[in-house]
Amino acid sequence: MVAQVEFANVTTESTPSASSDSAARGNLRPSDAPVLGPRPVYRPDIDKHTARAFRRPEGQAGSFAPHAQAAPAPRHDTPELVNRPPDAVLAEAFGRPAGSDELLQRDPEAGADTPDTSAPVDPWRDPAAAARLGDPAIHTPAPQPLPPGVKLGAREVLFGGKVAPKALAILGVAALIIGVLGGLVGRFTAENTGALTSRKIALQQESNTDKPHSQVAKVADAVLPSVVSIRETVGDNGALGSGVVIDGNGYIVTNNHVISMAAQDKSGRAKIQATFSDGTRAPAQLVGRDPKTDLAVLKVDVKNLTVARLGKSSEVQVGDDVLAIGSPLGLSKTVTSGIVSALHRAIQESPEAGDDTAGAFDAVQTDAAINHGNSGGALVDGEGRLIGINTAIRSESGGSVGLGFAIPVDLVQRVSQTLIRDGVMYHPWLGVSAKTKQVENDVMSGAAVADVVGNSPAAKAGIAEGDVIVKVGDRQVTEPAELTVAVQSHQIGETVNFQLIRDGRQVDVPVTLESDKNAPQAPQ
């Protein structure tokens, strides 16, 4: 809102001295002096958006303090121009020159052969017209291509007179300089090459007979002769593994899955061959095998064998230095080193096509690199004593990632002794099959019974489907593999207390384990 200020005419009375002085200056009397009216006050118009943003609150006409409301002044929608130039001056300044009919915007269709009569004549002056592009205001001629050059031959260059003699002279001098420099470089290179070679130089090597060998080298040198490579073939099929000599009469222990294919062959084409560290090869005969511990014993007719020294599982500790010796990936006499990274790791192997191995044992875990072909090889401690038979790896990629497992030497000694004596190994039998996944809650975890074999020790003791076995004897059971290992750690005919969860209650059930000699195929 624009306020308009009004001025009132004010008349003052002058004193005689003032009037006489005024009259002397202007020869006018005070009463005859013109009285000017108020000058008009111009306020620029304010758009509605600005007025809305900066206006006073609703109901407030003046300052925020209450005061008398003043009548609003009339709005000037059209501001009055002050000192506006005459129309003739504007026409002369901005008008078209005399005799000229040129427009500010040339018609884009001007000069076209077929102008568009439907389009506005002047789209810049018609807001409803569509945008159009015409020819540029200033005509730019297209660049003209250069005429093709004429190729000159050697005759024209030298004798045709088309090249200046000075240019030919410069070209000849440059060619001469390049030739001289090339010759100098060639000669210098040839002379230096002869100086770089000599038949008089003989490189000397030093031997250090007093250098002590590391403990790893001493152990490997002592154990390597007792480790052999095992190859089984059935017709055109074959497999490769490792083995360890455990007796001077030619007995060799290895994994069951190394010789399983040959052991199950009924065609008579199966062959098992043992290759020793010195390259000697000899046929091997199967003495006996135990798929439930993944162990087998072979016998060769070779004299003066180097026998591995057997250690004890009770003396093995986590962190002990160990060596894994075998034939990984077909590379015989390979030695890798590491430590014992865990003990009593329950491992249960799953049978594969053509292999009846279902081994379950308390494994010695090591980070010594173990790969395919190490199976049946030796895991020895820092003194060269056998503490396990390398058997399995756990890897998502199928390669060595520092998770290798070996059958502990106590189990190897017991099974091997039984196979050498009887040719067969029997185990305690429970008569249940557990679910492949462990059962776990906030309180405990265990192995859930999926099926109970009729007339088995478990059925006779009252173990039923759905029970969750959490403890066998003094050993906690947290998964199906530990249940199998716990059962096999006891003796045939031994009565063992089984702790299980049934309908949310803990129940203790004594079970007398029986031999699996006449038992149907079952995990436990």
C-alpha cells in the first residue's frame, strides 16, 4: 500500500525588515510571491508476490503498536511517467530509417522455393507460433576441397625440375649424416659385444658342510623312507593315495577310500601297487579294511623297510609342530609343515559313488597343507613320531585352505592291530539313525533320533524316534557326528548311560552296546 502525503498551504506574516529586504531582492511584495502546491509523491508499484511476502500481519494497518487507522490511498496501477520524451523524439531514435523496409527479424521462409504458407509469417511476433530454424542471417560459403596432389617419382624429383636444388642438397646431406651415424653405432656395438663375453671366467660355488640342518629337514629325512605312494587300478580306472609302513614284515596302513574301489572289485582286474621313496615298486595285497574308521592295511613282500615310529594321542597338544608327508596331487615325497590347530574334532565322512567309506572318528586338526593324494599319508610331530593318518580336508573350493584332518594314532594302532590279527574290525552298535542337522535351542543342542532299528540296543533300551540325545557316557553330544564317534569310543558289550530330551524332560537311559557284526547297515 502506498501512502500519499498531503501538504497544507501555509501563509506567514513578514516583519517590515524582512519584507523590505525581500522587496529589495526581488522587487516583489510578500503578498505577491507565488505559493507552490505540494509535489506529487511517486511510489513504484509492488507485485503481488513481494507484497504477500513482506506485508503486515492480517488486521494490522500500520506499525505493530496500536494506532489510529488511516484511510488507504488509491492504488496507482499505471505509474505516471516523469520527464517522458516527446513521441517525435522516440520515433526518430527508434524508428526505421527513411526509405528502409527492413524488419528486425527476417522471415525464416524467405528465399525458400516452397515456403510454408500454413506457418505464421513472423513466428517471433506470434506467441502461438511454433519454433522454427531458418537459414543463417549471414551466408557462409562452404569450404572448397583442395585439388588432389600429384605424386612425384624419383625421376621428377631428381631431374624434373619440380624440386628446388637447395632442397635436394639438404636432403642429400641429411641422408649422409644418418648413414655415418648408423655406421658408427654399428661398429661401437660390435666392439662392445665382443668385450662383454669371455671364456676365461669360471663362477665358483661354496659349500658349507658345517651348516646345521633345521629340525624339519631332519624329521623329513628320517620319515620319508617310511611313507609310500599307493596306486589302485581297476581296468582303465585308477586312484592315487599314500600309505605308511608300520611293521618291518611289510604291513602298510592307509585309508579305506584309497583302496575301496579295488577292494569291491569282483572281476579280478584290480591291482594295488606301492612305490617307495627310492623308486622301488611292489604289488600290495589287501590284509583287511574298516570302512567305519576309514582305515585299511596292505602287505608288500619287500625286505629292509623303514618303519614309522608310532606316537601317542595323549601326548599331542594344540600348537605342536607337525609335518604332513605324502603324495598330494600325484607329487610323491611332498612335505608340508604346520601345527596342530585342534583336537577331538568329530568328523563323519559321507559315502560317495563307488566308495563304501563312512568313517567317523575324533580327528586331529592341522593347518599343514593337505590335498587330494595326501590321504593315507603320515602326520608326524617334531620328533618324527606318527601321530595321525591324513584323511580329509574341509574346503569350499576343494583345495587346501588350512583345514586338514587326521585319524589319531591311538585309533590307527588299535584298528591296524585288529586287522593284521583278524582281517576284520567290529564296532559297538546302537541301532539309531540321527538327523543330518543338529537340534539346538537356547539351553542345549544334540542329535535328534530319526529312526530306530528294530530289536537293536536302542530299541531294547526304550530310545524312540524324536528323542534328542545330548550326552553319551561322559561326552556331550551336539551333532550327529559326535553321536557316532561317542558310540564307537566304547567297547562291545559295555553298558553306557545315554542322556536325552523327551517331551521337554531330561531322561537317562542305560544302553548295552552290541557288536555290529550281524547288524543291518546303520550309521551307529
